[in-house]
Amino acid sequence: MAVELCLLLLLFCGSTISEVQPIYKPPPGTLDFGFVPSKTYDTGAYHEPGSIGILFKIVHAFLYLVQPNSFPQDLIRKVAQQQLGKTQGDYQKAIYYEIGFIVSAALGLLFILLLPLVGLCFCMCRCCDNCGGEMHQRQKKNADCQRSCFATFLFVASLIISVGVLCAYAANQHLTNQVRGAKKLVNSNFKDLKIFLNDTPAQIDYLVSQYNTAKDKALSDLNNVGPVLGTRVQEQLGKEVRPALDAALTMAGAIRETKEALENVSVSVEVLQEGTERLHANLTNVKTHLSNTLNDSACNAAQAASTCNIIRNSLSQLNINANFSGLPGVSSQLAKVNDVLKIDLSSLVQKGYAAFNDTPDLVVNQTRNILSDIKSVLESVGSNITTFTKALPVQKILDDLMVYLTQSEAYVQDYFPLVEQYDFYRWLGCLILCCMVVLILVFYYLGLLCGTCGYDKHASPTTRGCISNTGGNFLMAGVGFSFLFSWVLMTVVVLTFVTGGNVEKLVCEPFEDKNLFKVLDTPYLLNKQWKNYLAGILFKNPNVNLTFEKVYSDCKENKGIYTSLHLEYLFNINEFLNISMYTEDVALKIEHIQINLSKIILLDEIGKENLLNFSSSGIDGIDFSAYLTEINKSVTKVDLLSFANDLEARADQLPKGALENALKGHANSIRMIHNQQVVPLEQAMSTLNQSIRLLKKTSSELMVKVKNVISAVNAAQFLINNNASQVIVQETKKYMDTIVGYFEQYTEWVKESIAMEVATCKPIANVIDTAVDIFLCSYITDSVNTFWFGLGGSSMFLIPAIIFAVKLSKYYRRMDTEDVYDDSVEQW
């Protein structure tokens, strides 16, 4: 079992990242054992492609257009289980998922088959003095324009082809550069892994040494029993006292918020009442003017009558919807709340806080030393913890891992030159493909240069110069090589497109969103007898809930390998670090202490009366439904902007003239009313809505809330006056539990450190990221996809380049014959 564990760890561990220890302060009463020491690793499992990353993103966007479907988890599971096709519709789903790739590949195959055939037919046609093969050019009046257009189009197509071949070359060179740098990354991974393995024993030693921290803290508390016990008493009483005072303080804040809300309601209602009156008057004015405009004789025309009737029927919508004039006022409630605020309830509550915070001093003044020396017991517990911690079988696992690591490093060093050699062959092949396109571009650019520079518009087709004729020949040479090379280029493009595109969609993208792990974690997928494959490999127990996704996620969070791989099924540290058998030996006699805390007054009668006055202020009598009914309405029956836009759109349907301009003017007036009046009213309604809802929430069962606060304060005061001594006795008994708890903290910290910090498995996630995300996806797949994207684009634009080059060559090459005109013929 241990050997299988070692093999699995080495399969995952490859590269680690630098860890920066955060600044941490333990909460009061919690021991600070510091951080388990860990060294810094050099390798970072993250790849930044640089400027070529822009091309990668473009290719990803293109692949999304080709194949936008989500990851087919069910189909992949059926393929892995060899059950594809057993369910009706499986093949249809697979075809639907791959339809983008299938169509694109079919177009590529059509290109591969047809372009050489078209080239052959074209060549035979020209040999028969057809298809432009006849060395005769008919003169046309727009010959110069046609020549310029063909030259421009050919130049643009050549530029696009140049960009494509540059992209392909950049991707090819990027992949080679990454492969050359991979050796350094691999060596760095092995170096970090050795540091990782060698650092683990030091971490174990650190765990053992931190026992002194717990022991020293316990001795310190024993020597300072008074202050420590006083604080514990205050904390115990505070469980009831502090919530009661907090509730009273919260109620004091609610009083202030209620006053502000009432003021906001009063002001908002006044603003809304005045604003709606103005808005109603303005809308009435607009309706009147609109009605007058629609009564114009222009509306009686056949083309305008229907539109005018529609507008006329919609005028009733121009009216206010919310009516705030009948809302009740809140002045009486506001006056009562102002009277309540004349007494500073917050100050009274703060006095209660101050009196209660003096509890530790009262306890300290009346405490006595009640504990005896227990140093011998502490030493006994510590020695046993040390022995059990060292009993963990970590060293054997580390030794086995180091042996396997050394062998793996030697294997990689031996075979990496072979990888570089094969990559050189790949690089050379891709470079040859790029050179094919470059050769075609050279002929096209030379043809354009010679043809443009050597062309003489005064020369006849049969007397064209040598440079111009050479330019035409270059263009035809480019056409010939295009037919020769295009099918080869497209064959490579189709193969790499289908392969690289599917790897991106079926591996890289599902790996990034963890859908790939969900497929691997499918029960009985990799082994028909095992529910969880990983647990079956590790523990021979496939029922253990150990999944690839969980292991990867835990290691990504840098948890310990003990937790991530559920190694408690191999050895359980709880059996090694159990000190409950020793806690019975820690028995101390406690002296009963009687302490009087009746002088503490949490809240006097004035404060309680103030709370009752607030509950009877009348805010629960506000008609909230009336407010909310109007608030939930819109300011106007119709959205004025929509009405104005609709009015303007209907005005555009009318014939040009005064009626159209008048309606558009009305639309602008309506927009102005919306911006200047409706928008401020909506803001005022929002303020009113917030205030009313706050008041409704506050007033809900206000009397019950106030009585609950007063009851809580009275109960806390009763506890202080009558039961404080009992609490003190209970806390002194718990005090020794605190002493023992320090050592329990230590054991729990040891368990947590072994589970979370000792041998943290971030390298496992890093090596998966390195292998899949960096090597497979970033280095290989992105480069291959960018290569076919650039090469494919260049190949596709060879078609228009061929057409323009053939057309343009006719204007550059020297013809054998030309059109001859008789001078005796009268020219018109």
C-alpha cells in the first residue's frame, strides 16, 4: 500500500510555486505556534504567452464560432465505457457537437480536391488559347481603371496572405522556443521537488519543538490566576449582559434613524405633492397643444389620417398616475420622537458598559491562589506527545519518493534530446510550408513591382517593355505555384485544425472549468468494478469518496497531502495524538470564592422610561399601505420617453411638412418634461420608499421589541445581583479546563499541520497544470491552432489572388496581336 502511495505522489508532484507567509495574529486565548517552515520554490506553474497571446485569443474566438456547444460529458463517458451508439441518438448528438468541425473539414477537403483539378483544367484551357491564354488583348476605354483595380485587389490579397504566413511562422517559432525552454522548466521542477522532499523532516521537527509554547503558556496562567480568572468571569456574564446592552444601544440608534426617516417622509411628500401638480399642469398643456395640432387639416389627408388617429387615441395616457395629495402627515409622530431624543439613551447605555467592564478588577481584588504545582504532569504529557509525533511513517515514504524521483530525472535527461530532435523536424516541415506561401508571395510582389514600374500606358499591347512583360510572367508563375502548393497547404491545415481544435474543445476548455475531472470521477468509468478509481488504486477500497476533482482542488488550495489523499485510511494520526488518558491526572482543588457585583447598574429607570416613550410615539399608527400604494405606482401612466419616441416615429411616417415638424416639437417637449420633472419626482419617490419601509420595519411589533429589550436588561441585572457567585465558581472550574486546553490546542495544531501544512500538495496541482495547461494547451495546442489559422487564412486567399493575378497579367505581358483600327473610318 505504501509503495502505491509513493508512486501516485510522484506522478503528481512536479513543480511548486513560491509561498509567501501571510501576517497572522491569533485571537485572544489562542496559542500562536507560528508557521510550519517551508522553503521557496523556483518554478511557477503559470505561462504568459506574451504578445502572441493576442493571436491565441483570436483563434479561441474563431473556435467558439466553429463549435459553440458545451462540453459533452455524457458522450465522453459513453466513449470511455465503449457504449457509444447503444442508446438511440448518440451518433446524432456526436454529429451535432462536431458539426462545426465537420463542415469546416468538408470545405477544406473540397478545397483540396477541386483546386488542383481547377488548376489542371485552367492550364489545359490556356493551352488551347482560351481562359486568357490567347496572346491578344482587346483595347477598352476603361482598361486603365480595370488594371488599377486588379492590381489593388491583388496587393490587398497578398498583404492578407502575408499576415497569415507571419502568424503561422510566429506560432511555429513560439512552439520551438517553448520546447527549448522546457528543459530548464523540467530541471527546475526536479530541483524544487527535491527541496520539497528534504524539507518535510524539518517540518516534523518543528511540530515537536512547539510543545514548549503550550507548556510555557500554561505555567504563565498558573502564575497569574487572578487576572485570567477575572476575564473569564466577565466573558461568562457577558453572554447575557452584552446582548442586553447591545439591544438597548441598537434601540437608541433606531430612535435616531426613525427621526431621520420621519423628516425624510415629511419633506418628500411635500416635494411630491408640489411636483405632481406642476407635472399635471404641464401634461395637460402638452395634450392641449397636441390635440390642436392633430385637428389641423393636414391630418385629414389619406396618408396622415390613420397615424393622426392613433396619436389622438393615445393622448389619454399623458396623465399622472400617482396621487400624493391624500397621504396623511407624520408631524405628530415626529414631535414625539423629538421629545424622546431629549434624553441621551446612548450615554446611559455606555455607562452600563463601563460599569460592567470593571468586572475583572473586582474579581482580581477578591481572588486567591487556588492551584498547585502541576509541572511534572505537563512534562509527562509533553514527552508522550513527542514520542507519538515521531511515530508517523513519514521518513520511509520520503525515502521511497527520493529514489523514484532520481530515476525519473535520469529518464527525462536521457530522452529530452530526442524530443528536441523531433521538434526540429517538425519546425523544419512547418518552415517549408511557410516558404511555399512566401515563394508565391515573392512572385506576386515582384509581378506587381515590375508590372507597375515597367508599364507604359502609351505603348500598345504588342510593344510593351521587357520589365512589364516580366512582371506579367511573375504573376503567372505565382498562379502556377499556387495551384501546385495549395492542396498541400490545405491538407496540413485540415489535419491540424481537426486535431488541434478538438483538443482545445475536449481537453483544454473542460480542464479549465473542471468538467474534465467530473468525467474522470464518473463511478465505474475507468474500472467497471470500482466506484472511485483513485480510492481503489490507493487503498484497494473503491468506496472511499476520493475523486480526481477533489484532490486537484485541495492541492490547488495548497492543503496537506494527508488531507487531500485521505491518508487517514493508511494511518490515523488521531490514534497517535490522543491525550485524553492523561487529562484525568490533572486534578486540582478549587477554593470557593464569593464576590459581590451588585454595584453594577446596566440601565437606570430613566433609560427604561425613555424606551417606553419611544414605543408609544405613534409611528406604528402610520398608514403605510397608503404610502406604499402610491409609491409603487409610476409617476405617469405611460413612460414619457417611450411616448415621445413613439410620437417621433409616427411623425416620421407622415409626409414632410409642418405637421411632422410640429409633432416632433411636441415629442421634444415631452422629453424635456420627463428630464426636468419626472426624474426628480422618481428620486423623491425612491427616498420616500426607503424611509417608509424603514419606518414600517421599525414600527413592526415595536412595543414587543421594547419590552423584550427591557426584559433582557432586567434579566442581565438579576444575573449580576443574584447569580454572579455561582458563575464565578463555575468559571474557576473551567479555568483548569483552559490549562488542559492549551495542550489540546497543541495536539489539534499538530493534527492540522500534518493535514494542511506538512507536505503541502500544491506541487501535485502544479504538475497537472504544467502538463495539461502549460505544455499541452498553452505550448502545443495554442501554437498548433494559431499555425493552421494563419496558414489556412493564407491558403483561402490564394483563390482571389489567383483570379486577380490572371486578370492583371493580361495588362502587363507583351501580346502577339492587338486590335487595329482603320484611319479612314470616321471616329465618333
